[in-house]
Amino acid sequence: MHTEANDKHVSDSAVVVIPAHNEAAFIGGTLDSVRRYGPPHAQVIVVDNGSTDDTAEIAATRGAKVVRIHSKLFPAAARNIGAETASPRSNLLVFLDADVELTPKWQTEWLAQIESLRANPMQITGAAYDISKQPSWIERAWFAPIRARKSSYIPGGNIVTTRALFSSLNGFDAKLETGEDVDFCIRARRLGASVIPNDEFKAHHEGFPKDIRHFIKRERWHGIGDLTTFQHAVRSRIVWATAIFVALHAFGIAAGVYAATAGSSLLPAWLCAAGIVALCMAGARRAVGSDDLPFSVGAAAIMYVYLLGRSLSMWDALQRSLFPTHSP
């Protein structure tokens, strides 16, 4: 028999939306964690975003509803499609990345926050990711200290919100390749909603890069978000630091070549090298906030790689501006 209690159960249940592009290595673990520690009775939707591996098949065997997109879109668009596909009677939305695994602590906090979400639908909560369960040295030296710092936004791979707020914002900005989570939180605040980071929503990010090559690849992609518009770029400290990084390399190499061919002093080249070291040390100090010298030196080395990845983002942005193509 249909009862008011049944209506309440449906309206308080959640939809978990997981965009995934070639995530066969991670999607099984993510879905297993959602089944164990996610919202009880949740509808789980995996948006297979143009994958060419077994992502969709693995998700289907784990009981998720799979929505297939044959041409890859930006993650923001994939998240929106998942939310639009979900049951309209479920008014709580959880957005996870396909390489994020929930923990028992996550589910405990979910159950504790149900009343708050029901009473105040104009809110976003969730947490920054913890490093993986078996972290690499890059995760321990770079991502763990950054994770410990307070943030004003919530990463898109561990967001909890309501359908009411999501609809009021018209979802994520599908035109943004990266940074859509920051934009989502900014627009929510402008609308008068609360953005409440809550570390109790603990989740491990199993997809953090384990080596230098993947770290560069990650930052090359993330850097696109800072270069979406000229106004955004000129306001970004990271863009300015990257521009200085590129300029110091260019001048240093030019000065070194000139010194070698003309027999002049190498001092200008050495000054540029010193400037690069100082820039990386200052950037690392700001990023990880450590006063420990050996740790800071290691973080500065990672900062160099980080700025290298961001420099490649600038190259990508320049190519796109000179040779524009249709965006997804």
C-alpha cells in the first residue's frame, strides 16, 4: 500500500551520478564503495562519457544504470546528463568521480546530514578528497598537504547537494572543460546558498597521479580551467607564476646560448636559473605550507613539474586560439 512514509522515503533518497571516461581500472572499486558506504537505497547512474574500454560493462555488472555518450563531453556536461536522467522524485544529489572511493565515515556523515539537507535545500556540502589508500610519494609530498588546507569550494568528485539548488543553478556550466566545481560553488553563493566543506565526508581519490608523467598530464589538463577567458587568466596567480616560469626559461636559455657563442658571461643565465629556483620554492611553500627544509626542497621539485604542466596548458590554449575547433 502506498503511504506518506513511502513518499518520504523516495523524496529523501539520493541519486549518485558518476561521469566516467575510460575508468575501467577504478569504476569497480568506486561502485563497490558506493554500495557499501554510499546513501542507502540510492539510484546510481554512471555516465559513460565516450569510453573505449570496459567502463560501461563493469558498471552494468555492478548494478549501476549506465547512460552512454558516444562522443566525449566535458565532465560538467556528463554530470548534468546524469542528473537529468535520474528519477525526478529523488531530491538529493551526490556527484562522485569514477576514481573516488567512499568510506564508512562518509556514510555516517550522510545519515547525520539528511535532516539538514531536508530543512535547507539551498546548500552544497562534501569534502576535498583524501589521498589514495596506498599513496605514492607524490601524493604524500604534494596532495596530502594541499588537502589539509582549507578551501572555499568543494571538488566536483565529492559533492552533495539538492535537486532544488542544482535546478536553480541550471546545473554545472557545460562549457567549462575544468573548474566547473569552483564555478558551481561561486554561483551557488551568489544565489544565497551555503557552501559547507565538511571533512567528515571522507573519500579516497584513487586516481591521483603516481608518477611524474601522469602528474604533468593532470596539471596540463587542469590548467585549461585558468585560461578559459582573458579576465580569468589575468586574475589567476597560477597563470602569472606560470608566465614568469616560462619567461625565465626562455631568457635563461637565450642567455646561455648567447654566452656560449659570443664568449660572454653566463651570469644572466645563472640569474634566470636562480629565479626559477626561488619561484619554485615560494610556490611550494604557498602550496604545502611546510617549514621543514628537506620536505620543502622535495615539494619545490614537484612545483617545478607542476609549472611545467601548466606551461603546456598555455601552449594548448595558444594552439586552440590560433587553430580553433568545435568544443564538445
